[in-house]
Amino acid sequence: MRLRHPDGSTIHLAYCTNVHPAEDLPGIHRQLSGIAARVRTLLGVERLGLWLSQHAAADLLTRPGELAGLRERLTALGMKEQ
């Protein structure tokens, strides 16, 4: 999102899920469904940054089914290009 500063310059405002960190995959799914989906809708943006803990990222690397499930969740919430 771009905002105009009083001095005339453009400010880029960003949002990432790291402001509501979740340490495991169930927590990430809750965070996406609860907070992130509402923020995306309120901001009217197509994408948000996704933060993953080291533990969650390792789970996704070793469990392909979980990665597919996360992709499906992001798509269902309108947070991933189809």
C-alpha cells in the first residue's frame, strides 16, 4: 500500500504475518484464517507477506502433504495466485 507523506514523498506500507507469529503449522492455519484473511480484506490487497518459523518451515520440507495443504489454504483464502 502506498501512502503520501506530508512532505510529498511516497511511503510504502507493508504487512507480514510475522506480527502475529505462529510456531507450528496448526498455528499458521489459525493465523491465516483468523487475522491475515481479515487484514487482507480490509487493506484490499492481493498479497501479504507470510512468515514461517524455522520449525514450521522444516515441517513443510519434510511433509509434502502439509505443504500442499498450506497451498490449498492460501488459495481458498484468496492469498495465493491460482
